[in-house]
Amino acid sequence: MNNEEKDRIKENQKNRDIMEAKDNLTENINLNEDLEENTPEDEQNSNYKNEEFVVEMEKDFRKEIAIDKEEEASSDDELYIRMKRRIVKSFRWQEDIIIPFSQELKISPEELEEILMKRLDMSSLEALHPRFESSKFRCTRERIHSDLKLCWLSDVMNLLTLEEAEEIKNRIISKVLTENELYEKALEEGRKELVEYLKR
């Protein structure tokens, strides 16, 4: 179930809660009206107070379950910016892209959001997260190649063949992306394997 479906379910639940509160309020008001016809004046005054109390309760209830509604956009440009902002503010975007990359660039998440919104159009933003997911393998592979200095050991010194270097990288990538092992830990284990291999 994706985030959009979860949000839709939450909104539907809130709407049901509001309708239920309205029904309860209507029942209470109708009950009060029936009682008014058959009760003395003193009791009627008490019922009016109860009715006011019920109305206050409904207001409090509405505050508790209020759905944050934005005002209507005053222009197409403002609407476009809002749509972009909703994309970059989504949970998956924040967790996978905004927070890690803002830390890497040493800027605030808000600054990175503004950069992405400014430099990418709507279709690029929508396509970025899937592209990010699909590029994890290639980027992790290149990072390992650099961190283990395989460019020197394999490409320059020829201490490893390309196939051997690829085998070491693939084992580390598998631990990181498939087994969810921390990159630093998997890299350290890969470094030990590499040293043992070079000592043979």
C-alpha cells in the first residue's frame, strides 16, 4: 500500500468521523426538541444549555480531527509550486533523498528542497525517486570501487583482474542492498577479503 492510498484511507476515516459526529449532534438536538415539548420551562432552559454544550463539543471534535486544508491557489504558478512541494515533502522522498543528500551537501533539507524544485520540472521530480532506486546498485558499485582503491589495485597496478575486482564489489553490494548491512561494515569486511586475496 503506497502513501497516497494510506492518505486517502486516513482522509476517508476522518470524513466518516465527522459524519458520525454530525449524526450524533442531530440526534441530540432532535432529542432536545422532543423533550422541550413535554418539559417545564426550567428544564427547557437546562436543555438549551445542553444543546450549547453539544455544539461546543462538536467544535472541539472538529478541531481535533481537522484536515489541514490549504487555501485555493491564487494562480497556476502557485498551484504548480504546491504540487512540487507535495512531492518533495512525501515520506519516501524525505527518507531516501532529501535528508541523506542535505547531510552530504551540509545544507538544510529545506535548502535542498528549494534547489530541486527550482531546477527540476514536475515530470522530472515525479520520475526522480524511481530513478534513484534503480541507480542504487550502480552508485554503490562505483563508491566501493573508489573506497577500496580498486582503480589503483586493478586498473593501474594490475594486482587484480577486472573479473576479480567485480566479484569483490558484487559481494559487498549484495550485503548492503540485499541483506541491509551497514555500508561501512560491509566495506570493512570486503577490505579484509581483498587483503587476504592479495596475500595468496
